[in-house]
Amino acid sequence: MSPSRSDATDEALMARFLRGERQAFAVLVRRHQSALFNFALRQLRSPTLAEEVVQETFLRVTQSAADFNQAARFTSWMYTIARNLCVDTIRRQALRRHPSLDEPRGTDDGGGSNGPTLGERTADPAANVEGAVVAGEIRARVLRALGELPDDQREVFLLREVSNLPFKEIAFIVGAPENTVKSRMRYALERMQLALSELEEYARALR
């Protein structure tokens, strides 16, 4: 008995889609759209542009489905398309100013929700205000550190930490040797750890 759509591999779902099972592609979209959006969002720093990249990626997947090598990994192919779209979008936006990384909460996380967290609902008003200030500062500093990474390091960091892809697959997507990808990840982690150490100093100063 063949596995259900929800249990099938990405590659099996693509094979089913090529045989005319449209629902198989819907499973692929549900499975990957969130991680793909987060990858594009951190690259482009714009929810609108990220959503456009996600939609265009899946459109191109359907248009080029017949060209998909079923011996290859679907995620490698899909993220290669998404990465190229991000690069093209960045080039088009090069002469325009990017939105600030310090945008109000809810504009760059893709969640579309500005509602209070569980902690905010249960905290007293005074602590709520102070906590919101601290959380906002921490979030802004982490995003700033991510934005300050060199493009090649940020790309690898996002593919590894946000999309949870193995280094071998990332190497295929970015077109670089695996050891080079690991080096980029190491440098990115060092920079992010430095940013986190600065956050710890900031938190201690508030005590």
C-alpha cells in the first residue's frame, strides 16, 4: 500500500502531481510554505516581497514540474528557485532603501497578528510595559545582527537554522563546496553569538 499524501516524501508527491494528482501539490505547499516564507522574509526584509517570492516559487515549480529530476531532492530544487528569485528581487531593489529592521512588531514576522502573548496577558501592567520594552530591544538587536551578516553568511544561516536543511543540500542550492558552506555558517554563528553576548550585557544592566 502506498503511503498517504501526508506521509509521502516530497519526491513521491511530485511524482503524483506529474501523474495528475493536484492535491499532492497542495500538500507540498502546506508542508513548505511557512519555512520558505521565513527564508525569503529574512533575505528581503519585506513581508510583501517575501510573499511574492513564495507564490512565484510555487508557480515555477508547477510550470517546470516536468523538468524535475525525481532522483534529486525536491527541497534542493525548490530552494534554488526561491534563492534565485530573492537574488533577482534584491537586485531590483538595490537602488531603493530597505525597510528598517526596527519595524513595529507584526510587520516582519509573517504572522499577521499583533495580539498579546500569553505572558503579556498574565503580567501586571507595570511589568507588561517594561517587558515589552526589553523584548522589543532584544528582538531589534537580534534582527539587526542578522541583517548585518554578509549576504553569503546570512543565506547559509537562514537555510540551516530557519529551513533546517543539511549542509550538503545548502551547498547545492548556493553553488558552493560543502566546506565553504560550513565555514560561512561558522562565521555567521560567531557574529550572532557576539550579538547575543551584547544582549546579555544589556539584560544585566537592566537588573
